[in-house]
Amino acid sequence: MTLYDELWRDFRQSLGLGVKGQRNPKDALAQRIRFRQKASLLRFNGCAALVEDLLENGMKVAVCLAFQETFEVLRERLSSLALVCAIHGRLAPAEKEAARRRFQGGDARVCLFPVEEGISFHQNEVAEDNTPHALVIRDVRWSVIQMEQTEGRAHRDGKFAPAYWTFIPGGIDERILEGVLAKVRTMRTMQGDETETTRAIEVALFGESP
């Protein structure tokens, strides 16, 4: 455990992050959240590479994150690729809208944000910028409703925007994703909607269930 703590401290310091107040909590829920925070931070390079690929393909990218430290590290990394704007809870409403308008108008090609609802990134809101948009969901949520709301931030008003759910095979986010897809299929079954697409995604990602 001592070696793990030392390696984790060194990793954080390599990213310019402090180590104060990083003791593992004893509460079970807090432990799970801390575990996801660590997993999110460890995977920031993969997310940055995906955003870079989307930018190279001529798209603007909105990235939804759940954890502040990943937010800050990813913003620094992506700033070397394109102008990045950020929307978060410490901004006043007018500042949030100004950042959103920079992205919508094309001044910024990447926007980082944490919320699942109440914000719009649909393509062609500003007439002079019709660049296609993409959405990256950096941290998968447990809630189907939250995931659908997040996807709706860019894929709306008749404009298609591909949504990318990011995870590492065998990691905590894969287990969350598996549960979310199962819930989606159950909800669609109850509503009498088509479920073949959801089932095909499940099989492609996780194989046939027993």
C-alpha cells in the first residue's frame, strides 16, 4: 500500500496536481466516488487523443466530464491543440453563456462542461459557423436519463452529432456502461420500442450474455 501511495503521489505531481487532502475516505460511497475520480484521471490521455482525432477530422468537440481534476488536466492538454472554452459551476451565468457562445460561434473548437442538462451545443445555432459537432462523454453516468440528457446537448434541433461514450475494457466504467445499456433495453422493451440496436451494441462490447 505504501508503494501504491508513493506511485499515485508521483503521478499526481507529474500532472502538476497537489497531494494535500488525498487520504482515502472510509465511507463506502465516498470510496467508490474517489475510485472513479482516480480512474478518470488515469485515462485523460486517451480522451485527449480521441478529441484530437475528431478535431483533425474537421469537427468541433464538446466534452462532458464529471470530475474537476480531470477537467483541469484535460483543459491544459487540449489547449495545445485548439482554443478551449470551459463551462463550470464557478462561473457566473453570463460567463457561462459567453463561453458557450465562443464555442457555438467557432472561436473555440473544444468546450469542456460538467452538466447533463440546461445547455445547448447544437450545430448551426450561429449562422456563420456550420462546423459539424461531436460529443464526448468522458465519464459514463449510472443514470440512463442523465446519459440521454447529455447526448441531447449536441444532437438536437435536427442536427446530428455523434456521441462517444469512453471507457476502458475491464474497468469500472465498463461495468457502469453494461448496466446502463441493460436499463436502456429494458425501458425500450416496456415502451414497445425497437431493442435490436441496443442488443447489438451490448453483444459487440461484451459478447453474448449467458
